Amino acid sequence: MASILLIPSWFALQSTFVATSALPAEPALYTSFFNILGNFIAFVQPTIKEGLPNLYSGIISIMLAGLFFYSPKISRRKKFVFGGILFFFILSCNINVLDYIIHGLQFPRSIPARFSFLLSFILVVIAYRGFMQLDIINKRGLLIMSISALIILLSAVFGSQENISVIGSTVLCIIYLLLFFLWNKTGKAKLLIRTALFIVIIAEIFVNSYIAFKPTDKFGFNNRDNYPIHYDQVQALLNQRDVNSSFYRTEVSPRFTYNDPYFYTYNGISFFSSMCRADVIQFLQKLGQAFDTNGNTIEYFSSSPWANVFLNTRYIITVEGDLLNRSNHWRTIGSITMGREGNLLLLENKYCLPLGFMVNEDLSNYVPHDSNPFLSQNDFFRKAIKLPSVNKQSDLFTAVELNDKALVGIDDERGIAMW
């Protein structure tokens, strides 16, 4: 049943930038298993991009998992299957070969152990089945729950987790053990104990959620009302375009996000996705489009007039004062204020080709230059209209010596010199 999605997904993954990664020659550990197991404790700051896998699933899940494996009412086959899956996922978090295989025979960039949600899911299922055994809990069952919690806590002590997280998790374990010790009380005490357990679980989830989502020095959050930024102003400018024309591309420069075309709903060039086709991205990179070193992003950064013509970029939304405003290839057809931040302008390309157009057949065997996008664009232009390669007057770009006379301006933020 899953193959209808898995098979096309497999072939799509083979065309991505990271598909070229090879199986490690030798198995190796990323870090100590104390660090891995220690990340099951509570009150740990989750990993955003790089770091340990996110494994926290509730302290009570760890304790009830011990009860699941101890209970004589649960068959050995179920214990073996669930325990084996759990053990395999934990190993895959820390062994490079397993990590490579479980991610579709490639290493993901950023966000380690992307399958860890499956580990959490299995652990919670195990914990639920352990919870169903609480009616027969005894001192030995409490001891097993204590041992399972102790293994994780000691791992955190020897691992990289902070002491405050270990202390807080230890306090939680003691509270849970006390409630489970009194679990078989009857009458009003029974309702009180179950209510107390519910309150403690909700409190643990609340505190961990706060830790996970509070802004830190490493990352922050955008205000929901302002995301994407200047949305209303951008939409007002987009509405001023020619809506009756055939397909064309629009871009925002400088970009507000990596996926502006999808946030603001226009046809653009910028694109970020782990599923990007590597050959398309590399082709555009060699033609001079800005890119991310991870190979899964194309960014529009004030492209050359040639690129704007051939990529059908008809409109640009830019900030007033940007270098694009000085180009004679664009004309201003719209403006809207952003308040103290100045004005946003809608520029229209004076020289824009349609989505499809005729070129000389020599272009069919075109290969861009690996290291010089200006030579790539020169060659593309020459082949497209069949100009002799020896005719330097047919070059779009000519190399000049960089000096004060040639230099028009420098965009320090993007590290681009404009001539």
C-alpha cells in the first residue's frame, strides 16, 4: 500500500543534491550514547538545526516503558518487536551507517535524526500499554520503573545535558513514583491521585513547551501578524501587474524569505526545497544565480540583464534606493510606503522575453562554464543567436580591471560588487 508513494519518492530522492553521498566506509559513532540516551530527559532545549536528536517524549513514558517490559501479561513477542524497533532507532541516531540507510541512502543536511518522531511514537505506544498494567502494580513493578528512569538520568549525568535539567527530571521521577505507589487507593483518594497525575503531566508538557519555543540567542521567532513581512504592501504592488498577460516571473530583491514566491503567491525564481533537482540547481548556479552551498536553494539577487531576459523576469519588487533603481533596464510602475522603512517599488523589465521563444539549434549542446558565470552567459547568448565565437564584439560582458573608475557601488550585505 505504501509503495505508491515510496517508489516515486525513491526516484525523486535520487535526483537531489545529496543523492551523491556514499555509504560510509566504516561504521562510526557520532557521539557518546550517554548524550543520546540523556536527551530523553525533560527540560532540555530541543535541537533546531544541528545537535543531538530530539528524543524527549515525557519522563512518564520512560518509566511506563519499564513496566511494559516487566509485565507478565504482555507477550514476549510484543516485547521483542517493540523493544527491537526502539533499540534499532536509538542505534540509528548515533551510528553513521544506519543513519545513512534510514534516511534513504543519503545524509540529510541539518536537523539530525529526522526519523526520531517515529522513535517517540513507538515509545508512547509502549508507555500506553504499560499504563494499562497499573492496576496490578506492585513493589517490584515500582522498582523496574525506577530502574528505567535511573538509566536515563545517569546517562544525562554522564552526557552533555545540563544539571538543572537532570535535577528537574529527577524531581519529576520522584513525584511519579509517589503517585504510582499510591495508585491502588480507593474512594476519594483514587480520584485525587489520578487528578494529581493528570496535573503533573500537563505541567511537565507546559514547561517543556515553553523551553522549546521561547526565543534564545541562537534563534528567535517572527510575529505572526508580520509574517511574511510587509505582506499587504507586496500584495498591493502585485495587483498592479498586467494580469491579462501570458506567463511571466516576478521577484523580490532583496528577498524577505527563502521562498518568497510561495509566501506571496507569485511565479518566481527563488526556491528552497530538499527535493530540488540537483542538475537544475547546478545549471542555474553556473549561469550566475545565487545559491546555497547545501545545493537545495536558488536565490534571486539582482540578476544580470541577460538572466532577467532569458528567465522571463518581468517584474521586480524592491526597496527604494536599491541599485536596481539606477538600471536603465527597469522602469518604475508602482510605489507603496512601508512607513519608516521607506518605500517599496514595483519595477517592470523593459526587455523581457516570453516563457517560450525560438533560438538557434546550436544551443542544444550548450554546456555552461564551471567557475565563471559571465563566460557562461556570453556563450549562451552567442549560441542562442548563432554568433561566431571569435567575435568579441558579441560578448555581453567584458572583463575590466577593478579600480575606482570602474566601480559603481558595493552591496556589503550580499558581498556583491556592481559595475
